[in-house]
Amino acid sequence: MYLNPTVEYKHISEWLSTMIGERITPRNFVKRLSKHLNKHSHPVRVKLYTGARGALDPDEFTIGAEYDPGLDEQKKKQFIIDFILNHPKTTPMTITAEMADRLAIELLETLIHEYEHQRQFRHRRYRYHRNTYKSDHKDLQKRADQEYLGDPDEIDAYAQNIAARHYIVKYKLNTNSTTAINSPDLKQYYKAFGKEHEVTKLLLKKVKANIKYFRENDNGKNHRRAFKRPQLKRR
């Protein structure tokens, strides 16, 4: 399943723009967000977590997500988005323009990433693959990070959402005047592997192939269409 980044970003950003300046409780915001995403046929459940004190600054947020192949196989809502916020869930907050802009791009990335996992598992008839990445790093946390980010499924999924962010920011919003790919997720790979590691190089190769596809095939009209990605050989 392929999502057109332009169309998906437009749906989300236009909806969020109507909320700028509005005061709303996090609990009600999450309910409206879930309703909006499901309105556009995304099989999503949005959960609210507000116990992030210490991990996040006041009123700061982050987004987590997962795809559940078991729920997908049962034809249930299989995407779970975690909206994590350092703010009391029943106390109104103000939706600022900055918050709306950041939410729009991060929600787009989340959907792109999780739909790639959906495609992977449906292609394998909901089976997990055995081609795992093994790290021999002595630091246990670094080893765990490398084994997660080096997983072939994650490389493909991150290559999708990193490319989508770059494409929207550079070619649609015109806010990136350089050709450099700037992404928090790409920085995760740099931190875990460095810039010269074969995993990082493979990721960037796939990111650039996806950006090229977006540029050549984006007509901004189709909400969702069948798509065969360019196949790149793994080393």
C-alpha cells in the first residue's frame, strides 16, 4: 500500500490549521485526531499518554506508533499511534501554529512508516522474516539500537518516512534550500552506525530512490494507489 505524501500531508495539515488557536484538552484532541484519521480510511487507534514528566519539557510532545499484524489479519484497526505529552490530559492546551506544523509532518511520517510495515507483512502473509541484523557491539544499548535499526523491515520503513519528510519540506513547502536530507530518524542511524557503515549507506540509497519516485510520480490527486517500489539489492 502506497500513500501519496502530498495528499496525505494536505489532509492532515489542513485539518490541523482549523484548530490553531483553539484550546482543547489532550483527551479531546486525541479523540478528534482518531476520528479524522479514520475518516480518511486509516485503520488507526490513537492512545494518549501524559505521564512523560521528566522525559519531556512542559507541553512538549512526541509520537510513537506500531503496526500489529495479528490485528491486521483479523481485519481490525492495526495501527496504534501513541500521542505522548507532558500536559495534564483534562487541562486545556492551546494548539499553536508551530505545534500544528510539527504534528502534520510527524503524523505523515508515522503513517508512511506503518503502512510500509503493513505492506511487508501482507506480502509475507503475516509472517515474521528471519533475516535479522546481528550486532557485535560491546555496548548493550548500542547493540540493541543497531539490531533494531538494522532490521531489513525497519530500513525499508525508515527509508519511506525519511524520504517523505524531505520531499514535503523541500519540494512542497520550499523551506529547505539545500539538497542535504535532514531527518531526526536519519540522525538515529548516524548515531547508531555512523555515516560510513553499510547499513547507513543502504538506507540512504533507498531514501534517494524513494525521493526520486515521489518527484516523478506525484500528481497530488490520488489518495492511495498500488505501487511497486524500486527494488534495490542488499549487500
